[in-house]
Amino acid sequence: MIYIPKGVCSRQIEVEIKDGLISKLEIIGGCNGNLQGIRKLLLNQPAEPAAELLAGTTCGSKPTSCPDQIAKAIRLCLAEQA
């Protein structure tokens, strides 16, 4: 599933979930090093608990962040699978 984030530096998030686990996570744009680290931490992890941890994270004065947008992408992917 491809998700276009809103209000952040990253331009696109691609996520795949298989058997409830995050099997693919690609983020285009944003803070490369931080997002690579987040990607490594999330791969092969249970999707809903990962989304729960990331949801609501803000970036400076912005009401959202790349981690928050990743949570939205994960939850959208889960909803499409349901």
C-alpha cells in the first residue's frame, strides 16, 4: 500500500503487512538516517502495537511527524486488509 503523508518532510510511505507483521516499509524523503532506523526497528514487528507506539508523535511545533504518519499508513493498510 502506498500512503502520501501530510504535513511532514517525507513524500511517500510504502507499507506491506503479512500475517499481522510489517513485512515492508519504505519511506521516501524526510530525515534519512532517522527513518532508516525506524524502518529497521519496525520490520517484522506486529503492526498494531507498532502503530500504537508511533501515533501522536509530533515534530517541533507541527501537530504530526514522520513516525505519526507511518502509524497512519500502518493503520490504513490494516483497515484495507480487514
